[in-house]
Amino acid sequence: MFKLLLTCLFCVVVTSATTQNIITEKNIRFIEYYGFPGGNSAWDDIGYNPMDNTVYVGITDHRDKVALYIYDPVKDSVKLKGFINDLGRLRSFQWQAKIHSKFAVGPKGEMYFATDGGESREEYLMEHPGGYAGGFMMKWDPVQDRMTNLGMGMQYESIKDIDVDITTGNVYAVSYPQVHFLIYDQQRNALKDYGRLGSAHVPRMMFTDTWGNCYYTDWRQRLVKYEKSQDKLIFASNSLPAFEGTPGEHIITGITAFAKDEKKGVIYLITYGAKVLAFYPQQNGIGRVEDLGGVIDIPGKQRWNYYVPNLNVGDNGKLYYIIGGHGIYAKKDRSLLVEFDPATKTPRILFEYPSTVFVEATGCNTKDRDGNMYFAGKKNIPPGTDKNGGLAELGGLSTVPFLVKFNPDKTVY
């Protein structure tokens, strides 16, 4: 049902001081999907269900086909549950090109996600032959093995991300390209639009705290909080920390990744300007933000110019992320797996991969009961070797997706 990809022959294992844990290729696995040869990537569509200890991933062909996979770490098995257009009972004019949102768990262990048109020309310029109807919110019930289509967010608008209030089951969402902040109340079957929070390149990430409040960023990269006790949006006084000289196009895109350390009451953030931040939420008002520095510092490269759309917190309290993708690399055509210690504010490169082995990863806050962390990875296909007809992303090489399973403290099986 799946294959173990050989990573040790094609990566550089980086070790440093003997006082640090030695992490080798035994700490990481790449797991292939099956049954969808045209699939070429996942976006942020990965998530963990603590109710049954499973990992959900959506794989897309960037046209009109999106597959739902569930990985069971106990059985070490990947299962293809079906394709979103079929599971969600969509008609042909309601085609969806990908899931861009995370998978978020609900109060009863159901998993929520939302769909996306895939490309700007297909969404609001309407050049796609069939047009784009709009993105849908959906719910997967693992007990019934059934998908429920909750309905469209906004006509003609994709949904870039969602999250769920774990106590009420309310679904938070943000639309693209107009950046509307939406809340869907399932109990009342009511969708409320709280207005626009930005323009241009829409921030891709929203997250919740332990009280069920939801956070996003506006076009100035200020934190925006939906405070549910008051049913309103409140705005931070200041923008999130940024390196001097960070371009506006990086500021406006906001946060690219988050991960929660619930024991310490902190939510770690990575910005599109490559800052690592520690955010300490509070029930009322917007909490404190601590600047932990940059994701990495490579000589000769601008400190804001790194791409990190992923983040996890290990059981050891350290942060783990992969740098690289979308044409932005720390080292040319190489992706780096990095360990970041919040206590010392220092990064350490663990692995370096050529883009034909590992080019990019997405996924946030996805860790199972045994401390294994997961990312939605992919690799470039060398020119002339693509036999699946996969769509070349961003005008570059075609890609093949795989699931990354990583644990710095033990051998990964």
C-alpha cells in the first residue's frame, strides 16, 4: 500500500556539537501514496486527528481532482478514501483544483477542510472553460466513513484556510481573493461574513487558541483576533516583528506556519518574512509576541528571503521546519530540514536534500501520540522523466508528493 523512499543515499546528514542529539536518516521516512498517478502535491492540506491517532492529507493534480488519504501510524498504512468531487457530491461545474486549508479536528473527532480553485486565472478572472463556482467547506466523519458537504463559503471565492472552535464546532474560514473572514455556525446552519481583512496576496494561515478564539493577519501583518466572548474582531496595535528591508509583498502575506506547545501555553509562528515568533495568547485581548529571530542565516542572503510553509513542535520542545520551495531556497535547489531551539534562539541544519529528492513541504502542528511529526512533502521530477503527465507547478518541474514522518528522539518505523 505504500513504499519507503530511500532518502539516506541522496541527503546530507549534518551533525554538530556532541552535546546535541545525533539525528540520522533513521529518524525520518518518506512514505509514498498510491492510486493517484496524476497527483503532484499537497498544499497545507494535512492534519492530525487525536481521536483515532490518524493523519489526513489531500493530494491534488492542480486541475480538477483531489484525493483524500488517511495514514494510520499504528498499522503503518496509507488508505485512499476517495476523491473530493465524488465524496462531496459535487457537480461538474463545481470542480475544485485543490484543498488549500489544513485539516482541523472538530468536537466529536470529525475532520474539517475547505477547497480552492487552484489558480488566480481560474478563480476571479474566470478564464477557466467551466468558470469557478466557489470553494466548499466539508466534513469527514471517520466513524461513518462519510463526507458531508457543508456548502459554499462565497460565490466565486476560494477558501484558503479554515480552523475549528473545538468546543462549539464553529468553522472559521478566509476567502480568496477578497480576504473575507467567515464563520459558519453548524448548529444554526448560519454563515456570517465579518468583512475584508486585506487585499493582493492573501495570508494563507489562521489558527485558534485553547479558548476557541481565532487569529489571522491583516495587510499590515497585524494579528487579528476573533474574540468569541464578544463576537467581534480585535486588532493588534502593532505589526508582527520583521527584518529591516522586508518587502511589502512579504509583509502582506502574513504567517506561513504555526505550531502549538500547549504545555507551555505558547503558539510558535513563522512569517512570510522568515521570522520565528513565540505568541502567548490570552482569553481576552491579544497576547504577547516574542521575537525569536530568523529561520536561518546563510551568508550573502537576505534574512527575510526564506520560504517556510511548515512547522512542528517536538516532544523535546524544539521546533522543526523545512526551508525551501516556490523558487525560494536557502541554498540553490536544496531544501533544509532545520531544528530550532526556542530557549537559545538558534537554528541547526539537520539534513540537506537536492530538489529531486525533497523540494518543499507544507503542514503545521501535525504530531501523533508517539511524538512523530508529519509534513506533506514533494520532490521535483527531472526533465524528460515525467511519465504521469503531472502539471508543472509555478512553471517549473513536475512534482511527486509523499508523506514525511520524522522523530528526532527515536527511530521512525
